[in-house]
Amino acid sequence: MDVQHVLLSPKGRIGPSDFGRGLILLTGIMMLVQIASALVAPAFGILQYPLVFSYVCVFGKRLHDSGRTAWFYLAFLAGYFFIVTVGSAFLLPVLSPDAFSMQAEFQKVAQSGGIAAAFEAMTQDAQKLARQSVLTTIVTFLIASGILGLIGGRLKSDPSSNVYGPPTARSDQPGTFS
């Protein structure tokens, strides 16, 4: 696997095996960034933005391999946000009960003092909330990455050349070790 091509180039095609390797690498790095952002310093969160480009490259090239435009990655993003939102709603009370009680307090502040008061309270306790909910954040991120990675990896490759390039070499062919 050419890491530079897989993670940093939006052009071309990649097969399911390179897609899986790239996604696992990105997921591991993103997990470390999320943990560092929650437990060490919020400034680590800025490192998530360059990783988004790498996700676009990996998913975009996999979509290209199936003959689709990389714009379909927006559907993957919508799916990611849906899975994380629903997963957090169900898992936050179970995995991060302290964070769940903090959110309930923010809602009470919003009801009594308005949205501005709730945002002020959330701003003051943002780092504490991030620390309390880090387990839920990581678990929902892994679930979403797994589901979307499975979908992306199961896309059928276009066996012939298409507008995005020549077909990818199959990893099960003799002589290919990628």
C-alpha cells in the first residue's frame, strides 16, 4: 500500500484491501487525536481537520473504484453523523453517566435562564464534559467507522477502466502483495 497515494491523493482508485488498511490507519490516528483532545488538551482537536481530507481521499478513491463520483462521500458523512448521534443518545447514559447528568443540568439551565445561559455553562464545563464522555465518543466513533467501512469495502469494484483510472489489482492474485 502506497500510504501517500491512499491517504493524501484524491485522484485514482483503490481496491477494498487498500481501502481497509487506509481506513484502519486513519481510524487509529483519529482515536488518538480524540483521546488527546479530551484528556490532554483541547488544542489537539485541531489535528482532526487534516484527517478529514485523508478520509475524503480514502472513501473518494474507493467510490471511484466502484465507478461512482467521490461526491457520494457526502452520503457517508451524513451516515456517520446519524450513527454517532443515535449511538450517543443510547450509549451516553450507559457508558458516561456523569456526562449524561451534566447534559441534563445544561438543559435545566436552558429552561430557566435561556439558551445563552446554557451555552455559557457548557463553555465553562466543556473540557470536563469532554473528559466525562470520552468513552462514549470513542465507542460511537468506532461503531460508525466500522459500519461505514464495511459498506465502503463491500462496494463492487468496476472490473474495467473508468473515468477515474485503470482497474485496481486484486489482492488475491499471485504476485501482488499490497
